[in-house]
Amino acid sequence: MTTTRSSPAGRRWHRPGPHIVVMGVTGAGKSTVARAIADRAGAPFLDADDLHPPANRRKLAAGEPLTDEDRWPWLAAVRDRMGDHDHSCGPGAPGPFRGLVVACSALRRAYRDVLREVGRPVFFAELGTDAELISARLAARRGHFASARILGSQIHTLEPLGADELGMICPISRPADEIARDVLAALAL
């Protein structure tokens, strides 16, 4: 079952509409789900992991959790990229959805607050935390710089969406395409 917070149901989005951030702990499937949403919406996709500086990547690869001091500049870079998208999607932009779909952990409310500084709505699709399923996914994952050893610290850090935050909680046991469909339906896109 999908849980919606601060439901946008019935809301008519005026262009350009919201950005969508798929959030959750490492291994939850953020990139997979965000790509599925972007594909369905005909929207651009951004993987926030691509914006981590080398020092963050080294820490994550070594299984060291990031501190807030590590995260603030990275989150600002993600926010700025979201803002850059706003300036590049004028009235002639293709497709009905003009937001950016972002895969970003956004584990704490304070981190989400940084991403909301873009000056347009940001809808968060929080991927649920099923530690057993995520551990199995991480054991099978290849080619990602983050070590599976950070999962425990990320679960500990995660602050679920508040009732006043625009977004929804999605169970990760469902296929990515179904989650994408539900997110876009919640936004009536």
C-alpha cells in the first residue's frame, strides 16, 4: 500500500509543476524508480550521487557514513542543479511535465528543506525501508561506489516524511514501474 502525505490529489499544477525527488536509504532503488518516473513522464533524470565530491565518494566506498558537514555542499549542488533546470525549461519545453526527477537520499527533513529552496514545489517519493530486502539488493549490486556497510547508519538517520511534507511513501517490494505509475497518478500527471 502506498501512503500519501499532504496529498496533492485534485490539485491542478500550473506549469512548470513540481520537481520529483525519489528518496530513501542506499539500495532502496531510488535511481531505478526515478528513471522509471522520468521515462513515463518524458522528463529529465538526475542522479544526485553523480554530484558527490570525491571525498564523499571515498568515505562511502570505505563504509563511513557521511556527516552533515559532508552533505551540505552536496545538497546545495543538487538544489542548484534543480534550480538550473527551472531556468532551462521555458514555455517551449517539450512534454507535459516540466519538472526534474531526482534520485537523492534526502534522509532528514533538514536535507529536504535544502532541496525545497528551489522556489517551486518538490514532491518526495519516499521508498520504504525493508532492511532484509535492501540487504539482498546491496549484496547483488555491482558498480556502485557506496558500500553496503552504510545501510545501518542510513536507516538510523532516516527521518520519514512528515505529515506536512508534500509526498508519499512507497513500498519497495513493488516493481519500479508500478511505483512510478502511482507517483505520477498522485500528481495527476
